[in-house]
Amino acid sequence: MSHAAHEFLRSAAEKSADLAHRQIIRRGIDSYNAANVRGRSRFLDWEAARLRCQEIKWEAVNNLDRYLLEFEQRVKDRGGHVFWAENSEEARQYITDLATARGVRKVVKSKSMVSEEIHLGPALEKMGIKVVETDLGEYIVQLREEPPYHIVTPAMHLNRTQIADLFKEKLGDVDTDDPQQLVAAARRALRRDFFSAEMGISGANFLVADAGMIALTTNEGNGRLCTSVPRIHVVLSGIEKVIPRLQDLATLWPVLATAGTGQPITCYSTLAGGPRQPNEVDGPEEFHVVLVDNGRSELLANVEEREVLHCIRCGACINACPVFRTVGGHSYGTTYMGPIGSVLTPRLRGLDEFQHLSYASSLCGACTDVCPVRINLHHHLLHNRRDAVNASDRPWSERIGFMLWRWAVEDARRFRAAGWLARLGMRVVHRLRLDGTLLDPARPWNKNHAAPPAPAKSFRALWGKRNGNN
Ligand code: SF4
């Protein structure tokens, strides 16, 4: 078992038994669900909107080379710079070199999951550059020195009291748990950073090819400040974020907002496409776009898995996932969590190390049902399982288990006998557990769950009786 798998199981067992944590998550997702239902009802035809988004992303991903080059050319025409990073190291190096060359001491960041993916913050901090997260949720988890819990709502696992205690400890002048006053305190602190930072780093929700602009949505206006106040703006984006046309945003923006938070449209929708032009009054002096591959080209080359690149990072599949709701976002130990993380991470970081995530699913399909770009997520989880099995030697116990299972199900009498033996085994185990003989406190499953007693009769026997065969 890989180290990542071991850590996942350990953390998942701990978090699934933490009822206070589960209550916070349930409350957060319940309010998301209510907003999302209202949001979808505002569309004349939500399914038609999903279909259109799927078509746009299909066109973009299947013509990625053309649209990325078009985007690059238009950014350059306006005086911007575009850097193609094959991997995390190249992306980090470009940005840290740029920051050093320009004498940057402080960076303000709006939310960017790619920056988490390439571990940009620690690289900048190592060079003595202060990095300030400006999305409120990211700001909170940065103060706690922990990674984002969720790609859209990074501090979803915290309640108001925990945040109030944190602000009191870290910001000093705050002694309240009133949400408005807590937000005001964060705003006061962040204002100073916005106006003293030399570099702003943002992600991009979309890279618009025909306009040569990035499209960015935030709810707090922090993205707009990061992209326009510091003298250098760096955009960090995966190559799959490109879309063909500006007019595609008319569908993608409201669908992203609805799937992400249930809003009709996000509060601040920003387009940025280069450094300040001679006739403009504000904007950065320098504009850099770092296009990150980091395994995406390999995914693009895999026709069966390619549609995973359609993801617009709305987080809807994460909210819908019963496994995420139970084990929480930090248990995954990866940048992307929930169903999209379980599909994407093994592909970007290796099936060997992360194949266990393909099994962190009940395959209920709730993720696929809610995905606004109609990615067939649970099928991709199955593909990952298949590829992981084909690529590695399975343990002998697993191989023998499946051989026995196949031998049993190939013949009706053997299948019946196996069912009888299994029920007998369940009854024995149940009895031993009632006696306390099998109750091992080190095993989280035994500690937190009570197995139901084995049924007296099999489904097969009950069905036969119902049809008068017994
Ligand atoms: S896979 Fe679909 S539902 Fe999940 S984050 Fe991506 S776009 Fe949203």
C-alpha cells in the first residue's frame, strides 16, 4: 500500500468518526443544496445549458493546440508575456525568477488551485517573499497553516467560533464572533497588503482565445484588486482552461456560478488581457500568463479519459459525494478532492501512488448527475480502477479471492453453497462481536459501526418461496 493510501485510510477513519466535523459539513452542504436548487430553477432549461457547456468544452479541449496559440498571440499583441510550463518546477521557477528580478517582497494571491498544485506559496516564501491569500476562505486556512479543504469553499470545515478564535489569536484587534465584523477585520488587514504588494497572482476560470483575455470570477472583489493594483500581474492556469469565444461566457459564467454556489452570477466577473495600455488609467505594468501542463497533455492523448479536462472546477461533484461528506476534504491529501480529485489525481500524479482514490467512491453516480459539463465521473473512476489493476501485480490474496469468486458464480449450485457458507460465517462473526471477542478498538470500522445480523434466508430462497418454488 502506498504512503498516500495509508494516510488516506488513517485520516478517513478518524474524520468519519468525528461527528462534530460531519455536522459542520452537512450544514454547509445543505445550504449549498438549497441555493443550488433555486439557482437551477432560474434557467429556462438547465439540462440544455449543461449540454451547451459540454459542447463548448468539448470543442475547446479537442482543439486545444489551436485555441491556446490563438490566446497566446492575442496576449502578446497587447504587450503581455506567455510562458509554457511543462511541469510544476518550470512554473515555479519562472515565477520565482520573475519575482527576484523585479525585487518583489510581497505577493497577493487570489484563489488558484493550480498554485496549490505546483506548491508555489512555499517556493516564494523560501525566497523571503511574503505571500498573502486574499480570498477570505483561503486567508483563513492560510492563517491556520493548512491547505484548502474544498476547491470552492476552502474553509468549509470551520464554524464561526473557530474563525473568531483564530482571528483573535492572529490578528490581535478582533474580539467578536459576529460574521460581519470578522469579515471587516479581514478586509482591513488585506487592504494594507493589496496596496503594498508588488505582484498579484491570480488563477483563471477561463482563458478566452478570441479575446486573448482571462475570465475570473470572485465573490469578494479580491481577484479584481490582485489583478489591477500591484504593478505585476501573473496568471497561473492549467492549459485546459481555454475556451474558444468571448460569447461562450454568456453560458459558462452563469452555469459555473449556479453549480458552484447557487448564485445566478458571481459578484465580480473580471476580464483581464494584458498590461495597462496607454489610454488606460489603471492596471498592471506587466502581465504574465503561465500555462501549466503538468500531465494534462498525457490526459489529452488518452481519448477515453480526455473529457476529464472539461472540468470547470465548480465543486458540485464534491458537494454531492457521500464519501467526501463523510471523510472530509483534508483526508484526500491532494490538491483536488472528491470525485474530480479521485479521477484527476491518479492521472496527474501517478496511478501507482494514488490508485486508492479510485476506490474512494460508492459509484452511486451522484457526481455525474450534477456535473455542469456532464463529465461521466463514475465511469472514469472505474476506468482508473481497471488501469490500476492491469498495470500492477495484485496481492496473492486478492487474486485467489477473485478466482474463488469466479469459480463460485459460474455454477448455480456452487453459488448457492457459497451463499449458505457466507451467511453462516456472518452469523458466527456477529455472535463473536456481540461477545466482545472480535471488538478490536484499533480497527475503526469495528469501533464505529455495528454490523446487522445475517438474514435467516437468502434473497434467492425468499424469491423462490414467493414464486411457489419452495
Ligand atoms: S467534474 Fe464537473 S462537477 Fe466536478 S468540479 Fe469539475 S465541472 Fe464541477
